[in-house]
Amino acid sequence: MTCQLFALCFDAIEPLRLARFWSGVLDWELADDPHDGITLLPSDDTGFRLRFLPTQEQKAGQNRMHFDLTSTSLEDQQQTVARALGLGGQHIDIGQRPEEGHVVLADPEGNEFCVIEPGNKFLADCGFIGALACDGSQEVGYFWSETLGWPLVWDQDQETAIRSPHGGPKITWGGPPVAPKTGKDRLHFDLTPPVHGDRQAEVDRLLSLGATRMGTGQGEVDRVELADPDGNEFSVLTPR
């Protein structure tokens, strides 16, 4: 038994505003959150929820992970871009070349994401969220494969990707060079232990795989905070 990917968390200055943006883009519904945030529940096979957590820290630098949203046609791509812009997104320049077919946008708090052109073979069998694309090492791809029990679906030239056996988005890591961290990650994972599992035993397993302990939150009751081999923070929650 392995950890479950419970949520991808966004630290947000205005959590409700950001949740409403992503609800509009993805067509996901807001729901009660058992861990004091704002939650969106997937309406497809994504397999994990989105959580929006309050922070006072402004975004610094480019995120290490972002969504790649898929398109079925050029018209579909244009409609996704228009919908995102209408909800408060914006075009951004992160060095993409004019001949590249994807469109790079940012949400209202500057979190980057891409709307991929139709015909992308790597994401051909994925849903609207085709991938969670990460800046990271081969080692960290192996770590998350072991952590979640998701098989590698790509492992070439130090680039890796994993995917749940149940489908949903791929999680990809682009290999070296890995950009330096610029403070706490704006996007980070919440995990839950295996059903009826021992959280401490699972934390010990993650430490043996290469995680490091970052401390605990909320009186050492609600979560254990760890970092993966590339230093990306994540939490193992206490089930409620």
C-alpha cells in the first residue's frame, strides 16, 4: 500500500478568487474542505482535488510545476484561452518561441499554465488536464513513482513521467538543469496515508525513499511536512 495523492494545493493571497478562476476553467465544483481551505472536486478522471490555502507571501519567481491543458482542435484551444482570459487570466512570456503551438498563460495570482495545441501525441490519451509538468530531476521522478505507486510511463534522457494506473493526468519532470528554488513552492502536494495505514510508518517509508523532514504543522496533529529529493515541500495529512 502507498500514499494517495489527495490534492494539489495552491498557496493564494485570495483563495476564493483563485478557486473560482480554476472552477471556471476546469468546470469543477467548489466543495467543503476538511482541512481549512477551499476545495475543487474533479468532474473527470483527474483523481485528486485542488485546494486553495491562504498565504500572505507574494509569488516569487516561476513555479516549478504547472498544468498542461489539452485541446481537441485549434478552435477548442482558442476557446480555452478565451475562457481563461475572461475569468482573469493573462498572457505571459516565459521564453516560449513564436513557432511553438502552445499558449502560455497565468492565473490571477501569476501561476503559469499552458494550453497545448491539438495533436500532441504524448498527451493523446489524457483528459483536459493532460499533465502536471514539473521542473525536476530524474531522481525525483523515481521518488514520486515509488511514493504513489504510479508506474513510470516515460524515462528517457533524464526526463521522467508517471501516471496513475487509473488514468488521469501525467506528472512529468523535465530533467536537468533544475531551476533553483525561490522560496516555498506555491504549488505543492497533500498526501494521505494508505487506508487503515499507519501514518508514521508511511512517513518513515518516505524518509527511506529520500524525503527529508521539514517540521510539522498545527500542533503536530494535522500534517507532517516533508520535502522530496529536489526540495519541494509536501504534506502527509491525518485522515479525518
